Amino acid sequence: MHDGTHGLTKEGMHTARSELGERIARWTEGAGPVLETAIPGLSLMKYEAPTEPMSYMYEPCICLVAQGAKRVFLGDEEYVYDANHYLITSVGLPVVANVTEASEEVPLLGLVMKLELNAVAQLLVDSQLPLHRVRQSSRGIAASQVSPQLFEGFIRLIGLLEEPSDIPILAPLLQKEILYRLLVGDQGERLRQIVMAGSHGHQIARALDWLKENYTKPLRVDDLASHTGMSTSTFHHHFRNLTSMSPLQFQKSMRLHEARRLMLAEKQDAANAAFLVGYESPSQFTREYKRQFGATPLRDIKNLQQIIRTNGRIEAA
């Protein structure tokens, strides 16, 4: 396991962290809290104050900050990432998250890079990394100590923004290097369990893909377990290990997140949004929405619209 300092002194780590922060600050200056860069899958963040807890669907990604801190909840479990720790998600998960350390003097400066799992699988084949047997499926999210190689990889990746013509050729190479660092680091097994065919993590990831495409339909867990080649009890066990919730809870969370998006981005009213995501009872939808987001649909959307007017947009991962 990497101790986060191998290859660089503490002063070198501080220098790398500072350089990464300076590059993020330069590109996010005047751009709002979140900047989608010209590099596919890479976003930069700058927050000058803590934020309220908000509910999101995290896709597979790595989240890293040069300064400041953020807290993420998956169910009752808390994960914190800061200048010494990154966050990685290997599957799409419904979470609650907020910025906890940020000010005008010392803003949160961070980045999010989406993880292309097909690229991870191809890298495992191309690099001939040892494919030892993956242990029991574990959570699809974790915080881990950042390594100097990750800082340096992202410094070079963001540096490509200075030369946009280099991005199509060099960005995939640098992203591949970052994926390699993840695979040989503390969280390599977490990625392996998702992309290795035949592993329980890979089978559950297939089920999650099916749920994302069919979340409006009635769910029969027995059928979904059969789809993955598992018994119902084994499927339940590994699904909860990876996501911290049952398949029905996961489907409900996906429906509520999509309904929220429809109301906020497409101006649907609550009744129509509920119908579009698979609810038959508007009253049940309102009850479950309030339990998930802490407010009725109407009040929640008004709150979100106020946040957007104030900050420019909803925060990213």
C-alpha cells in the first residue's frame, strides 16, 4: 500500500499540492463554482463557502481537492476527502454531499474526473497487471490517501488546457496514467471487482446498469438476480455490500433523483414528474420525496432555484 509520500518529501508534496491548487484557481477564476473543461470527463471546482447538504447521483469518478474539504454520505456512512485524501466511486450511487471547509481566503479547490470503466478493463489487459482473485465485493465508494503520483498526473493533465490542440492526443494518455496509478494503489481492488468479468462486483454493476435503464418499470428482484446469474439471497447480499441499500431502495432513489431533475431542468410539475418516473400515487411520491430530500417537491425546487440564482449552478461531485 502507498503511504502517500513515497517518491516526494513532505515539502515536495506541499509544492505539488500548491501547484495543483494554483492551476485550478487560475482556470476557475470568474467561472462559477464548477467548470466543465475542454478535457472530456474533467471538471474543476472552486467554492468560497461551505454548502448545504444536497442529494446527487455520483457516477464512477475520482474526486480530489488541493485545499478545502467535502463530506459525502452513502446512507448512514460518511466519507470525507480533503487535501490529503481523494474519493473514488466505482459505480453510480445516490449520495448526499456538501462542502465543509471553504472560505474566500482559502477556497475549496478541487477536481472531478469521470472513470471510464471500459478503459480500466482495457488497461488491465494491456498492462498485464496480476489479476489475483478479487475478495468479497465491497462498497462502491471509498476515501483513500492521495499519492504524489496522482497530484503530478493531474497537474500535467490540467496543464493541457494551456495547449488545446494537444488535448485530443495527450489527454487520453495522461488519463490512462492516472487510471494506472489508481489500479496499483490502495483502491485498485475496488476497480478490479467492477471490471473483472465473473466477479460479484462486475455482476452487481451489470444489475445497476439494468436498473438505470429500466428504473421506471416494476422491479422483480428475483428476475434481476437471475439476470446476473446469482441466487436471490446472494444477489441481495452483494448488492447491499456494494451500494449500502437494497435493490428496491436503490430504484426508489433513482426515481426520485430523476423526478427532481425533470422538475428543475425541464419545468415538469410534481404530478407529471412522478408519473414519468414510474409512480402511480402522487401522495406516495410526495411522501418519499420529502423523506429523501427533506422538503416537499415544490419547496425543494424553489430552494434549488434560489441556490442556482446565487451560485450559478448546482455543485458537481
